[in-house]
Amino acid sequence: MRAVIDSVGLDARAHSLSSLARGGTLVTVGGTTGFDVPLNLLPVVANQLTITGSIMGTLKDTEDMARLIARAGIEPEIGVVLPMERAEEGFRAMWEGRTRGKIIFTR
């Protein structure tokens, strides 16, 4: 991939970096699982990777991103759909690292 946007941090860092093509860019926008990330610089140097951070954008940036997502057909991976009454179960799975994809809570 030419770019990876990561909001997870620690638990996804290795996967995010290994997903990048030579010359690719990792954009870090959050650290849900932690900001203190050990980093082996060899793949960064050898593959000429760029790591950058971003915390927000303009309304136009958000609109442009939404159009890109729609045009590219990008869809989120849904891991599980739970009623709000089972929210604790979903949050516990996140805290314990037992999730894959998004958890959707319904009413």
C-alpha cells in the first residue's frame, strides 16, 4: 500500500508498517491501544518509509475524504453487532484485545 492511516497505535504499528510499499507513508491519527510504540528503524530506512502524524483537518478535508472513501468503495470491517444492553461485553472484548473490525452498538 502507498499509505496507511492508523488510529490504533501500539497494537497495529507492526502490521501498519509491514503493509506499506517501498516509499509508503504511515499516517498516525491516534493511539487507542497506546502511544508509546517501540520502533525498529531498519524497515523504515530500507523501505524509505515516511511516518507522520495528523490530528484533524478542515471541513473540506473531511468532505474530500468521504468522497474518496465512497469512490474507492472502501467499507469498514464489521466484527460484531451488539445491542446496547450488551455494550459491556463489546468494550471488554476491546480492552482484552479480542476484536477484529468495528463493534456496532444498536438500540
